[in-house]
Amino acid sequence: MIDFETKNVKPMLIGQEGNAFDDDAYIYELKWDGERCIAYLDPSGKTELRNKRNEKMLLKVPELKELWTQAREKCILDGELMILKNGRPDFFEIQRRSLTTNTFKIELASKQFPATVLSE
């Protein structure tokens, strides 16, 4: 059983890759290029996002603070934290945001290119 309070769940990371192939019998999935994160959602009013190093990420993506409203009960989501530009994931934009410490710049960026979490 996972303890929701300890917040020490590790996100699933990409495993070994094989040789690329092309076959009409297979359906391919788009790779959402972002940063792996775990979202802890508590419908009592709390969202917490942690990256694969277990660092808190919500200060970097304040536009996701209300993500908890999407949960009916406490839950933990393993997902991809990303920013879309022109409908495509932009890894460098989420990486830049992750490294930014200036709260004013983070607020501006969150309005210009809001982050999202995709969990499947």
C-alpha cells in the first residue's frame, strides 16, 4: 500500500529502447516530451507536484495549483509535466521553467505558456 502522506513515489521512467520499426499492424503513440512528475491530489484543497528527484515543482508551475479540483478522492498520478507551444510539446520551455527561480518570471511564463500534466 502506498502512503499518500510520505510523498515518496517514483515516476515510471523510459526503459530500454529497441530498434525502430515500421509496420501497418501497429499503432504508434506520440511521445509527450516533458518532465516526469508525480501529482498528489487531495480534494480537501491541495495539489503537490514532485519531479523524479522528489523536488517540489508547484512553485515552478503555479497555474496547476487547482489541479486538485479534478479529483473526487485522494489520488496519485504518474504523468508528464509539459508545456505546449503551437500544439506541440516544448521540452526546452518546461526545462527553462524548472530552472527559473525568479517568481515574477515564472508568473509571466505561466500566463504566456501554461503548463499541463498528462497522465495515462
